[in-house]
Amino acid sequence: MKKLTILTVLLLVSLAAWSQVDVASVLDSLNLPDADMSSATVGLQGPVDLYITGVKYKGQSYAAIIKYDGMGNFEIVAPTAAEMSTPKYDSLDVSNMEVILPKTMGGVITLKGIVVDGIIINADVKVDTDELAMGKIVLTAASEPVKVAYADTSPKSMEAAQMAAKEKNSQLMSYIAQVDSLESQLEDAQAEIADLQAKASMAMGSEMVSAEGASTLFVDLSTMQTFGKWTQTASGIDMTDPSAAYAKVGAAMSQTKNEIFYDFTVDGNSSQKWIGAGAHILASNVQAPGRYAFGKSYLVWLTKDARNQTDATFIQLYESINDGRMVQLASKAIESDINSANEVSVYVNKTTDMIVISVNGVQAIAYHSTTDLPDGQIAALRAAGGPVSFSGLSVKAK
């Protein structure tokens, strides 16, 4: 009775709005016992519309549509003539509906097993091609729906349906719980992996800076070969040829120890669109040092290529296969620019076959070789698009 009273008030307020009469004055004049609700019916006009008809007030019948937006807001509107003539339904069940699609686009779609107010019906619908061209999917009836049978609405059948629904709901909740558990396990695994990576990074980083007990490797300058224009300075050596692409300066250096520490500082000071500087390590079998690659070696390369890439500076690791071929193994952008002083540290561990590269104290690349790292007999500096200055040169091993 309380719900009917509320609907009556809402309806009468809407009647006042339609007639453009002051709502307050209408409410003051209302005498609720005058409203006859004995013939009132409530039907569904769409999934969130309440269609009310048959309300009589002072000898006149009224109808209204109460639209609910799902967020606590109601809107009362007067039904149009078409809406008033549209058949209404109290219940719609599509849980067991079967959809039979056409073989060709625009054909008839058959819907089977729709239950409307306890009646099982089949319906043929078509996609409105005009609406589809405008990006909307609208289904229109292709023929009158066909009543197949009456659904079993007996108490026993309804109770069985309710039990089945509860069982499905229980299964769904169980699946949700399993998914939550798996997500939790995945998060734990990801956290564990991140922790292991952090520990590995710290371990490798500590090894890089812990060169205690290491001795400086001997460089045989009598074997030095220079390609491009190089000038020795008080702090190191400069490559001063802006047009040189494969400029190198190398010398014999035995790199047979298990752990080797390479350190150098690169300062570009160049206006070229492409500039690079670095060092070939663990080199051997160099036959033509003036070519693109450098025998069998690894190249640690700091570079920026504004011609084909971005203005970002990258630290990269290449493997030189022979004097004419290199392949890139790793690349990572760094925050600083190559045209400023950048401290590059390279740690080689032949026991673990790891090459770890840091720039300005921040680890950038940790590369694990799938083959044993070689014993090099040569090391070389390399630069392109100069001028490029090298300083703080140091190679130690233990």
C-alpha cells in the first residue's frame, strides 16, 4: 500500500507538470482517498522504465512512464500514443535463448527460447542496414513472433530454477575466488622476481665497484695502431676528425683474467647529427682494424643519432663477429647527453659469462652470454662524428 501511495503521488505530480499547474497548489488540494487504484497496472517499458496506466482521479484515467537511470534519479514523462499502444510485459527471461545467425550479411537472425510473461516464443529479426551505416546496431522484427509453449511456472519448477541459479552463483563466486587467489599468487611471484632482480643488480653493482685486489693490465703501446685523427692529452686522448666513421686506436692487452674492470669517461663536444664513442674489449683475430667492425670482440658504445632516431643518448652493447660484421645485443636510453662528460664502467665476469655496463654510476645493461666469454688480446677505443675526448682510462683485472 505504501508503494502504491508513492506511485500515486509521483503520478499526480507529473499530471500537474503536464498541465503546467503550480505543483505546490496541486499537492495542497490533493485528497488521496479520491484516487481509485483498483484498476491500476504496472508494466515494464524498457529495462528501466515503469509504465503506469489505469490510474483514475476524479473520473479521469491517466498514464505515465517513470524513467529510472540506475543512479537514484527518476524522471516522469507522459507516454506518447505509440508507447501507449506498444504491448507491455511483466517479465523477460533470455537466459536460455538460442541465437541462429544468418549465412549472409543482412539476413534474418532467429532468436529461440525467449520467455515473456511465462510464454516461450521464437522471433526473427534483421539488422537495420541504414542504422548500421551510421555506426548503430538496431534490430527490427522480420515477422510476427511465434508462441511455442507455456513455460513451466509451477512452484516445483520455480524452486528448481532458483536452486540451479543459486548453484551457478556459488560456482561463479568460487571461480572469482580462484581468480583472486591466482592474481594474488601472480603478484607475489612478480614481487619475488623484482626482489631477486634488485638483489642481483645490487650484487653485480657491488662487484663493479669492488675492484679490491685487482691489478692494472699492461698495455703494449708499441703495438698501437691508429685510424682517424687522434691526439694524446694530459688526461687521455681525443679523436678530432668529425668526418671519421670508423676511427680507432688500439693496443695489445692480455685479458685472460676471470674478472675485468674497464673504466673511461667520454665527452662528445660535437655539433654532428651522429656521434658515438666507446671501446672494443676482449678483442682477438683482428685482421683489418680500419673496417666497420673489429675482429672477434665486444663493443661498448655510447651514441646519439639525431638523423634517424631521437635526440636521446643511448648506451649499447654490440658483438663483433669479424672485421666486417657486428650485431647489437642491448640498447638503453640514458638521462644524460653524450655531449657532456659521462663515466662508463664495464664489468666482465667470465665465471658467470656476464657483461654489466653502468653510466654515471647507474647500471644500464646486464648481458648474459650464452657462450663462454673469450680471452681477448687487444683493446681499442673507438669514436665517430668527433671531436670526442676520452679520459680516466683504466683497465684492471683479478
